[in-house]
Amino acid sequence: MKIAAGWPVSPLSGYGDPVTEANQLGPSYEGSVVLDIGGDIGALIIMAPQSMHHAEIELSRVGDEHAHRTHVAVRERRGPSGSLYAAIYPQLHEGVYTVYDLDGEPHDTVSITGGEVTQIDWP
């Protein structure tokens, strides 16, 4: 199932090159993210304050902390009621994840359920 969540996520740039955080950190607009979730794949949205704009938030699956961490930058998300700031993880396998502080220390945990979008607020 693909869900438009209002923010862009694209595996390729317009020139066939992989999109990286560094080359797509401009604001995004309503209706421009597609989350490909279903089965055991869910998504995570971390709402953040404007002061975290461009900060990268890491997470790892519990039990896999030392083997693999993924990160996403907090980006400005523009919509009809103004701007919000969020990090979006469009495809996560179902399970419990550790969310890390900006200094790399464990901050919180979050459960991801397949076929669902989980949203949390950064304190």
C-alpha cells in the first residue's frame, strides 16, 4: 500500500543519481511523500522543533544497535496551515527501534507496526 503523507521521499534525483540528505534538504510541500508500507513494513514520523532543522536523527532496531543505524534529516514541511519540521522514515520493518539523541546516546524507543504510520514528538 502506498500512502501520500504530505512530504517528499524519492530514491532518485531528476538526473538518475541517488538522492542524499545533502542534496534534498529544501522545504517539501503537502502531498509530496509516498510511504510504501504494508505487510511487515511501517513508517515513522518524528515531529521536531524548528531549532532542529537539518539535524539528523538516528535510529536502529533494538538488538541491532551496533550493526546498523539509519538516519534522516529534519526538514521543513510546508502545508496549507504553515510549516512544520519532521524527520520521516518511509520504510521500517516492524519492531522496536531506539531513537538516538543528537549526541548519539539512546533517547527513546518506538514501536513500528507493519502497515501503519507511527508519529512521535521530539521532546
